[in-house]
Amino acid sequence: MEEGVVKPEGFLEGTEYIPFNRYDPVEAISRVAYFLKERAVRKEEEERNKAILGMATFVLGLLGLAAAASSSKRKKE
């Protein structure tokens, strides 16, 4: 958002803005680049955590099935 402009109200209220100076846009561009890089890193971390959680759930499910099968086998004997 350009410096000196009044922040909009309504549905854009609470939105984060990057200060922009039309006479020196380099700082705003660098802030946007930093924001996008951080966002990409967070997204990668979230995807990695989801994959780990999925694998853990799968392994626990297999262990549960193995325990149930073992218990069922013992009852038959």
C-alpha cells in the first residue's frame, strides 16, 4: 500500500499491507520477495509434516491390524 493512503475498511480490514513508496520501490519489492520465500518454506514444512503424519497413521494402522489378527488367532487356539 502506498504510503499516505488511508487503509480501506470493510472486508479488507485486518489485511497486512507492505508499505510502498513510488519513488523508492526497491524496499517494497524486497519485502514481497521475502514474504513469498517465507510462505514457500512454510508450505514445504506443512507438506512434509502431513506426509510424516500420514506415514505414522499408516504404520499405527498396520500395527493395530497385526495386533487384532494375533489376538484373534490366540482366541481360536
